[in-house]
Amino acid sequence: MDFALSEEQTLLRDSVDKYVRDHCDVERHRRLVKTAQGFDSAAWQQFAELGWLSLPFSEELGGFGGGAVDLMVMCEALGAGLVREPFLTTAVTCGGFLQAVGTSEQQQTYIPAIIEGSSQWAFAFAEVVAGYDWTAVSTKATATDTGYCLDGSKIAVLNGHCADFIIVTATTDEGLGLFIVEASAAGLSREDFTAVDGSHGANIRFDQVAIPTAQRLGQLGQGKQIIDTVLTTSIVAMGAEALGAMQVLLDTTVEYTKTREQFGQPIGKFQALQHTMADMFLKVEETRSLLFNAAILLDEGSAEAGQACAALKVKLAEAGRFVSQQSVQLHGGIGMTDELNVGHHFKRLLLLAMLYGDEAYYLDQYMTLAA
């Protein structure tokens, strides 16, 4: 495999890196998580002006036509900068559903607004009982003369607090289906929450919400297959974000051990701590290798891409946990303070490990695909 970035990908990486250096730091993150929205609307519009929101979409749909490797390059830089603008939920995940199975009318109606930065989206899939089991979804979409009637509730819907549209999983007579629901629809109620990493979202209740037939997304009964396909790209984006965060934790920890002294010398000279940091380095590089492998296979349309993405999700959870825990331990008490980026990256890695399926779920997915 050729792991070298193209000239365009290098320019993209440099552009995002520069933005992160100039605009994103711990103070910005601390300020934004305390706001009702949880991110900067002006920054989101700047993302649109820079063309970043068009990256995942094909040129036919008005996008940049970027692939998984392009997405990887961008998300790694965003992960390093504690960027909490909802690029993953709106552009990658929900945009991925629209691009993969949306009708021409749906794509023409919704995708331009995402690219322009004027529309926020959320993916509502989690339920109290169902967990990651798509066959146990209790939210029900009942067919009516004009479309469907949606009843049920979803929890932990990231970006759901401010989303204009929500893609909802629901059980139908034909099987699992996906539906586009306007957040302003009668019968929809939201209870806002703040996630462990400071991201904002909502628990959402659907009480006889009317959905026109035109807002059915994809074929009924094919929900699980659609989700599994679309989330492979989201996993690459999450893996890249996790890699960016882990690299910052490693670099920050190494620098700190050069200045923190015990017994008259920097603690970085202690052999036991050197071994720990070497293990952290290995975890970062393991994640990097699996990330490149998954992104390249996805761009090639390989039949092994699903298995590679499942392996990446397992690794980002395992490696992220190890690297963040060791970074906190080597920093001591200051490691979890709000003034240092270590604790914030720790919390983000914790969320990414659980999002769309935890380590155990994707390990099972990997074994199933490998059989």
C-alpha cells in the first residue's frame, strides 16, 4: 500500500493544521462547552466557506468529492485541536446517509444546506434497552394514508439539541427503517444534555409524529445494512480524530516528563516511565496503521473494508483508553484539570470509544466478518 499523501491531501492537512493552531485551544474549548449550543456558529460558517463541509460529498452533489483518506487527513487535525463543531454528526454520518440512500429529491433538498453550513443534523439510534442491537429497536413507525406515524424515544442523540433534521431508526412491518424527521414536527420533544467530553445533545421523544412518505430514507427492512455501510466512513473519521488526540497526548506527556523533576532529575529519565511512553507510542502507531488500512480499503471499495473498519473501532477504543490513562497518570493531579488539554482529550476518546458501537460490539462484528 502507498501511504504517501497526495499534493492536494497535504495542502488540506496544512490548511486544517493552520486553522487549529490559530483558532483552537483549551480556552476556546472550555468556553464553548459552557454555552447552550456547545460550538461556535461563526466557526461552522467558516468551515463552509473553506469548503470543508463539502469534503465528504461527491462532485455530482456539489461537493469536493473527497474519499476516506481525505476525510482522515482533515479529522486527524480537528481531533488534535479539540474541535467540537459537529462535523462528524452532520456532514459525515447524516450526510453519508443522504448520499448513500437518499433519493434525488432528498439529496437536492438537504445536501446543499449542509454544504452551505445552514443546516444541522443528528442521528438518533440509541435506546435505553436496545443498546447497539438494531433488531431490538422499540421506536415504531406505523404506516398511514399519507406516510408514517412515529412513536418512541431515543437517548444520547449528539447534536440533537440544535439539529434541524434528525435521521431516526424505527421498526416497521417490513423491518428496520430510517426516516428524516424535522425537529420542528408536532409531537417531537427534546431534553438537552451535555456529554462527558462537553459535546451537547438531547434525549428525544416522538409522540405520534407524522412523517410524509417522501421522508423515508432508503428501503424499509434494509436499515441495518444501510447503517453498517454508512458507519464505515464515520469510523474512519472517528479513528482519525482519535489518532489526532492520542498524538497530542503522547507529545504533551513526553514534553512534560522532560520538565517535571523528582529526586533532582527530570522524571523522563526514569526507565519505567520511558517504557510506559514507549508503549504509548506503539499504541499510537498501531492506530495509525489500522486507520490507513481502513481508509485505503474503503476508497478502493474492497470487500475487506468493513472488517478493517471494525478492527479500527476496536483499536481506537483500546489504544485511546491506554494512551489517555497513562498520560493522566504521568501528569499526576494536573492531568484532569480543565486548564490542561490532557483531561479534555481523555474525555473525547472515552466518547469516541462508545459512539455507534463500543469495543465489545465491534470485536463481535470483526469476528463475524472474519468467519
